[in-house]
Amino acid sequence: MNPEQLLNRFSTHLKNIVAKAMSLATSLNNPEVSPLHLFVILLEEEGSIANEILKKYNIEKKYIYNLIDNLSQIPKTESNTTTVPNLDENSKKIIEKAMVTAFNRGHKHVGTEHLLFSFINTNDKTIENIINKFKLNKEEIEDEIENVLQSTSNFPEIEEVSEILNEIENVIPNQSPTPEENSSTASSKSKKNNLNILNIFTKNLTDKKNQKNIDPVIGREKEIERVINILSRRTKNNPVLVGEPGVGKTAIVEGLAKKIIEGDVPNILKNKKILSLDLTMMIAGTIYRGEFESRLKQVIDEITKSSDYILFIDELHNIIGAGSSQGAMDAANILKPALARGSLHCIGATTLDEYKKHISSDPALERRFQQVFIEEPSPAEAIQILTGIKKYYEDFHNTKITTEAIESAVNLSIRYVHDNFLPDKAIDLIDEACASAKANQPFSKEEEKKYQLLQEKENLINQKEIAIDQENFESAIKYKNKIEIIKRKISKLEKEILATKQKNNKQTITSKEIAHVLSNKLNIPKKILLSNEWEEIRSLPTKIQKEIIGQDQAIETITRSILQAKLGINKKNKPLASFLFVGPSGVGKTEMAKILAKEMYHDEKTLIKLNMSEFSESHSTSKLLGSPVGYIGHKERNKFTDEIKKYPYSIILFDEIDKAHPDVIKLLLQILDEGELTDSAGKKTYFKHAIIVLTTNLGGELFRSSGIGFAKNKSNFKIRNENILNKLKDELSPAILNRLNNIIIFEPISKETTKKIIEKNLININKELTEKLSLNIKFSPDILDNLTQETYNEYEGVRNIEKYLHDVIDELIINILEQKNKRKKTYNLIKKENNYLLS
């Protein structure tokens, strides 16, 4: 086995170990490099992962050197003093095992951790004796190595083979290259090393291959021009794009890269290369102190060697603290000197919140960058952007996106999606609608065949890996050849599938598909998204009057206010509408909120009810905001805000608001005034599409004092309402009352209303009996009058009526059910001797 063939995949430390082992064997006149040479150098290689693991076992290197002294030697002659010793068979097997371990883990370089793993599992008796003598815990070492192997990067250290070969040649006499060889290889080696480092840790956005996968940037000419101007400055030429998530910060940098490729930039930026830094890749696998700093320093050094490179750091705030540990520097502090000297051209991108939190708090870093604020595009601009990129989604999903779908995605996302920004949230709807349509397309024969080939390929890959584990490399090569044949078949099938799809009719994406996606995403009934809102609300009074009897004036006021809100007459950032329902108990205040949820949003779950008697203490604000930082439950879900996010179109009922603590009232003021609430985690919840309903029984005694016949007396009616409003002002905060759209006064139950309620309840009871027990109950107008007379109480409300009816009817039904043989299908409700009977 030629050492040069092994070295081309070795990490720096492993190359050093092999070189020094060869040098040691040469100096001791040993004919071959044994595992002992490798092992003792492994113990001496400071800074390597294997060395760190073995340190705690206090292995005596002197003992191993004594073993090496006992190895066979060859006499020194002129012919052998310059000969590089080969690896013996055991050393070859150990290094082969290390390479197989790296291969199985998907690591592209072999490190000291792989070599140590190989030593621990070797059959070499000499190494086994050392392990036993110094009581090395194999399982413990394997666990440590396993942790390293699972977390290590695929690229531990980057260095070329020529560097380690030079090192070998330097330690072995008469093997150094001539000056001419050094000069001829130096530049090519440096260039190749440069490319390796930058290719691994950065992505070249100005590379034509990468640009093929990047969508075009539309409508951001002004922002791109501002970035170009900053980059062209002599000093402070590092722009940072600041904007909300999803507004297109990264897309602007990609758009600039496209302009550079096309040559549509000033001369100072022509032929520049924008390299996007992969900070995650740089941090991955950096277990020991100094590894991250070394990688970042290498990248910065290579970039600053050429004035053609511009470094792009997406999510710039992540560099604060990145890679830092005790006694180490973070990425920001490593970047500052290069930024200060002006040797590093850099573009950053971050959100406004993260910029204020991380970048602004570090003045030394902040002054190196020039802010470019990226605003959310207008609806018209968003439609223009989606129209420009729709071709890419059509081609990918094999669909046709209509103009109607684009307009619907923009308009519906503006109305319903509040945790993201245009154009991203509209693009999400288009993408998901296309994906849903694509998923419903049937599999063709070609696609089924492709699926079978993929499964066959997976099986062959597994068999190849088993062969490699068993060191059966001949079989592994055969499996590899079979895999290549299948890959070619799959590639051919993919072309046929693409051609077939292009011929077939593409599925059209319309506003219906967009509404379907949004309905599933936000739990908003599809009917609402596609319906004519104006017609829905205009028909609302008729629907509510069927459920709520005797409150026609209240119903009319509520629906008129909602109509005004839908027209946009109310302020932009406030809830859709807000009401205070006032009246005695049992007149339909809470029921009105339930019916509004049912009729407006077609789902009773959209009623979010909060009983204010549970919010009478100051600490109860945590039920709305979540537990403060440092308290138990801080990281747990916030039920209230989660419900609002789940059902943005909802009726939020604050029942018996007069019982709430003043601190809770303050939060309610924020909701009514700004239409948003910031929870303990700093996240905002929006109430723009919600209807806020407060209820109270305050002033209930004023309804009693109005006296008999008051309803017919308009003067008394007016005086009573004024007294109720004065009572509300005394008991509730004027700030709350002034922020409400309307105060709705619910009238006490009249005798005529009681009769209608009884009739409605009897019809409902009869309907339920028919469905469940196949029983039918008839009642006469006289029975209706009797029940009205017995249940009417102006101050008791609807609950008393419903309870009385159920008590009467339920008892009669139980008696009938006990008479199994005499049961009829139809019964008449009658009254005999002050008792109700079914005959």
C-alpha cells in the first residue's frame, strides 16, 4: 500500500502521525512502520482528538519505546539510509479500518479519532497487551469516540497531501525537493487549498450553476442600487439588510449576484464574487477549543487575499457568540479587525428585532455596517413579484397558476396571515396549493418504475456498505457498478416523466385551491374565504333572530356595527368590532356571543370565552400573557394567545368584566386600542379580525325599578338607559367605555317573548325526541299560554324557562319509557288538575 494514496484523505494531525512514525522507524533503522510506531506518536500528537481522549489513562511512552527497541533492525548502509520504510501488514489493516470507519460515517477525511477507534478494535497482540497493561477501558473509550464521530464535521481539517509529503521529506535525509519544484508547486497548492476551504464553508452566489436554482428578484431595484452604492464606497462599505422575516433580504443579495454575473453593475463591482458563509457548517464538529476560530480565520484570510470576494452572512446576529467558549473569541470579534482594516467586504442580513438586540448592543460592530431597511412590499408589488416567479413554481409542480390565484394569495394572506410578511406569506400559499395539486396527481407507469429502481438502488447501497464493513472490496466494487447502471436508468426515466408531464394537461390553481390551503392552515372555514362577506353579514340579523328572541334592537345595532367594521370605517389596527353587553342575568348576552361565532365563522370553537371571575387577582394576568421569565411555566404554551393564533377570526368573550382586576383591564385596553398583545416571551398576538365582547350585569336593579309598563313609556326607557350608562361609568373605567364600538343594552324578558321562547324550546325538544326515541309530542295554544303564565318572570331570564320545561317534559318522557307495551308514537301535552300529562 503506497503511503501517498492513504495521505490524500488524512487530517493534519493524522498526516503528522504517519510522517513522524515513518521518521521514527527510519531513525531506529526499523525496516517497517509497525502499529507501535503509530501508537506512540499518537500519544505524543498534542491537540489531536485521540490524544485528548488518551491523556487521562497515563500511558507510559517509555514502556512503548522499549517495545520498539526490541523490534528487528537492519544495519545502516548508504543504500538504506534514505529509504522510506513501508507500513507493515498490521499497520495497513489499522489504517484501512480507520478509513472504513470514516467512510461509514460519511466523513470525507480520516482523523485521529478514526485511528484510535481502529486501535481499540485491532487484533494486534502488542497493542492489546498495552491496552490491558494500562487498564484502558475499551467501552468508555469507544463511547467517547462514538460521541465524537456522531458530532464531528465531515471536514475536520483541510490541508493538501503535498504539505505532509514535504514534511516527510524534511525529516528523512536527502529527500527534500529541489527549489525549482518548490516554486512550481507553491502557487498551485495555495490556490487549491484556497478553493477547498471556500468551497466547503461558503457558497458562491455568483456561480452560474448556483444561480440556476435561485428565483429572479423583482421590484427591488431601489434596494439593490442602495447596496451597490454602499459596496462602492471607500470606507464603511459593508451594508446590512434589516427587515422583517420574509420581506426578501436574502433575495436582494441573490439579485445583486445575478446583476454581477450579467455585468449590470459599476466597474468597481464587476467580476466580484459573493460568497455566502455557512456558519452552521463552520461550527459543526468543533468540540475542542480553537477549532472554530481556526476555521473562520482560514476563511477570512483566504477571502482577504483577493479583493474580488464579498462575504455574505445571512442571519448576521448569529455571529454574536458563535463558536465562543471559555477563553475563546466569538465570530463577531474575529471579524471586527478585518472589517476595521477594510480588507474584508461583507454584506449582512438580519431582522429588525435581532439587529436591535444583538448588533446595536455592540457599537464596535454596528459602526462597521451601513443599514439598508427593507420594507414589506405593497399588495400591488407583491402581485408583481409573484407574477414574475410563478413560472418556476409551475415548472416544478407541473401546474398552471392563474392570475386570480396570485391575487387571492396576496389578498387572503394580508387579511389572515399575521406571523409573516409579504411576499413570503403569499408565496407559501401558492407553493402549498401547487404541492397539494401535485400530490393528488396519479402515479404514471414510468414513475412506478422509477420508484422500484430507487428501492433497488437503496438495497444495493446497503449491500455495498456491508461488503465494505467485511473488507470485501471486490464485491463492493461490483455493487457500485450496479448502482451506477441503475442511476443511468433513473436519469433516463426522469426525462421521460418530464416529457410526459409537459404533454399532459396541467392542473390549474385558482382562488379555490388557495382558500383550501389557508382553511387547513388557520382553521378558518373555507366558506368564509370564498363567500361574499357583505351578503353574509346582511343576512346575519335574520339568522340571529331565529335563535335570540326579544332582542331585535340589540341585534340590529350589533350587525350595523359589524357592517361598518367590514367597510373599514373603524381604525385599521383595532379589533374588527368591540361591544359591551349590558342587561340582567338570563336575557341572552352570552348566547348572543355564541350565535355570532356560529353564524359568522361557522364554528362554535371560534368563541373564546374568559370568565373574569377567574381574573380577579393581579397575578391572573399571567393567564393571558404567560408566566414571566424565571417563573415555573414560562416555556409552556400560552393557552389564550395560542387560541387566538389558531382562530384569528373569532369572538372573544370577557364574561362579567366588572369582576376583572385593574391589571387585566389594562391589558384589555391594549387589545382594544392597538389590536395586539405582547406575551411574556415577547411575541405579539394580533386581534385585528376578532370581535371583542364584554358582558356585565351592572345596573340590573335599574331594570327592576323601571316598573310595570315601562317598556311602553319612551321617557322611562330613556331615563333608565341614562342611569345604566352612569352606573357603568362609576363602576368601569371610562377608558374601556370610550374604546368600545357600542354599548348594547339587552331588554328584560317580556311575557310575549317568554311565550315565543317556550314555543321554540318545545319544538326543539320534540325534534330531539323524534330523532332519538321516535316520539312526537303535540301541544295546543292553551298549553302554551298555561306554560307562559307559570314561567313568566321578568327578572329570572331564559334559564328559568328552559329549566322548568325540561323538568316537566323529562318526567313525562320517563313515565312513557317505563310503559314499554303501551307506548304510542304521538302524544298530546295536556293539563289536568294542575298536572301536565301526555295522552
